[in-house]
Amino acid sequence: MGKGGNQGEGATEREAPMATFYWEEIEKHNQRTDKWLVIDRKVYNITKWASRHPGGQRVIGHYAGEDATDAFRAFHRDLDFVRKFMKPLLIGELAPEEPSQDHGKNSQIMEDFRALRKAAEDMNLFKSNHLFFLLLLAHILVMESIAWFTIFYFGNGWIPTVITAFVLATSQAQAGWLQHDYGHLSVYKKSSWNHVVHKFIIGHLKGASANWWNHRHFQHHAKPNIFNKDPDVNMLHVFVLGESQPIEYGKKKLKYLPYNHQHEYFFLVGPPLLIPVYFQYQIIMTMIVRRDWVDLAWALSYYTRFFVTYTPFYGVLGAVVFLNFIRFLESHWFVWVTQMNHIVMEIDHEPFRDWFSSQLAATCNVEQSFFNDWFSGHLNFQIEHHLFPTMPRHNFHKVAPLVKSLCAKHGIQYQEKPLLRALQDIIRSLRKSGKLWLDAYLHK
């Protein structure tokens, strides 16, 4: 136990020497009711404060008992401002003889990555082009206008309705990528400005909740493809993913569904249902249960606008069906794009890697082209986005060569694929995991 181990939360910096701690002790404080973490060799007790963390208590809790320096720098734009809130939580520092990294992480990779980040900052790659994002918003609003005009001018027949649905699904997908930019604070220097525009886009243009998205998505970024930490790999027993989970389920004779056919029923329950069923239920329930009335008001403004616009053409019931058909189309787009970068990569329990290595193990890229950039909202640069979440997406291609160079230096695989192959790999990955489950289920 380090000196001063009984210091309570709320201790502040004093002129007297701070208490010192060893990793052996810090790593024990990783429980729900007892959370410490380390940032820049300073030890913080976040146990009580975690519930007030703007990004949600789960995302910060995922780093309890660990060094969170790189995650802290990745998620926050104004570090000096955030550190003001950290001062009351400071309880000590690492003992001088202790390494900065925990769990034996590769210190050289960590140093090189931080040098890479500094180089990106010196190249102004975290500075956004506001015209770029304004044009993205403008083309979404143009599509919304074209959709209404199509029905207004040509009537509500089948052909105009289907065309309008595809136009609106496209605008919804693009609004989804745009809200993602503001949610990651990658547009404006001031976090508050990003938050306001984020609520407008995800709430008024999409009918969803900014807080729901933040609390869910930041967990994914903090610990991508880690069971029990990344909600995106929590498949509720519908799918088995990676290599360890299928074998674990197979050995335990768990058969909630015929997983050896998951690559086939994926087409029935994955892309068609995620947004119109699962996400919509989760969003509405989250806003109500958490009493998030601000996000609820923004979402209601979307539904009000949609039904005022389309009820005169389809009636109330028809407008409801029309809305869900649009979300059905958008859901296919969203699922294929988001899964082509992650579900095909390593999915397992916590390996305790450094930030750079953990993101590379869980993400892959799709080749750059004008269409691929637009189609995926620049998530074809998933590696760079995960390494630098607050970097404006139009700069990903500029930092990519530096990332490739660092990967080559340390022998880390940097995966980049054609779009069609990336989409096909989703099915190949599901088939492979299903086969592992069946082999373990039948023979072990």
C-alpha cells in the first residue's frame, strides 16, 4: 500500500508532499463503489464524482484502476478547463520508481503515439474547416426540401413515395454522420457550441437523444470491442462474436439461437431492425427514465415537424408507416457502414493494451474515395477516428500516413480494404464465429 492510502476523496493539492501510490494498490480500486484512475502520473479518486461525469459514469469507470492519460487527451478538447474539475479529486501521485503505464503496457509505443499526436497538433490537424461542415448541413437540408417538394408536386403515389423515402433515408444517414462530428466536439473549439449544435442535429433533424448517444458511443470509443464495456458488442445473445465468445457459449451448451446460421439471419434481424426497433425503444426509454426533458423536447420537435409535413399527404397512420419505412432503409445503411470496421476485428475480454494498440486491434479502414468518404461519413478512416476522436474528419487522410508509419515501426497491422470486401467480411466474420460455436457445442 502506498503512503497516504486512506486519503479520502476531495483532497486537494497542497504545498506539502503528496501521497504516493504503487500500481499494485491502484489496480485494486476498480470496483463500482471504489474507483481510482491515473492521468499524467497523478492519482484521482473518482468514486463519488463519476455519476456527475458529463460523458457518463460508465465510460470513466471503464478506466478505474488504470492509466487513463491517452483516453483523457483523446476525449477532451480544452484540457486546462477540464483539469479544474479534477483538482478536488486528486489524492496523490505515482511513486517515483513506478512506471507511468499500468499492466506492463508498451511504454515505447505510448511515447511514440504521444509524439505523433503532438505532430498532428503542430500540423493544425485538430483545426476544423467550418465551411466543410456548413456544406454538409446544407446538403442535408436540401434533401429534406427535395423530399417534401416531390410529394407536394407529384402527389402521394407509390413512385413519388418510394423516391421520397430514399431521399429522406439518405438525409437521415448523412445527419447521423454529421451529429457524430459535433458529438465528438470536432467542429468548434468551445465544447458548449458543439453540444448545442449536436442537440439540434440529433434531436431536431433525427428525433434522437444527444445524451443517450454520448453515454453509449463514448463507451465504445473508450474500450472498443471489449465485452461488458463496449455496448456495441452487447448483442443480447442474438449473435456470438469474435473467437473466444463462440467457444465459451459452445462449451457451456448455450444455444439461444442457431448461431451456426447467424450469417444468414443477420439479414433479417440486424440491418432491418436496429434503428426502427431497438434504438428507438432504447432512446425513448432512456429519455423518460433519466428524465432528460431537454433531449425529449428536441426529439418531439422532430416528430412534430415530420407529422405536420407529411400527415396532410398520408394521414396519421400513413405518416407513421412512412416514417418507419424511412428508418428501415436508413438502418441498413447504418449497420453495414458501422460494422464493416469493427465486427470483423478482434472482439474479446479486456487485454489491457495501450491506447494505440487497443484501437488498432479493434478497427480497420476502407479505401479512400469521394464516394466512400461521403457514404460512410469518413468512417472509412475508422482507425484515425478512433485514435483522434476530436479531429475533424476532413483531416483524417492527412494524419493517416503518420499512423501507418508508427504501425510499421512497431509491427502492428494497419488494415485497409476496398468497400465491397469490407462489407463481405461482415458475413465472413459471422460465419466463422458461428462455426467456432458449433464445433465447441458438438465436440467439447
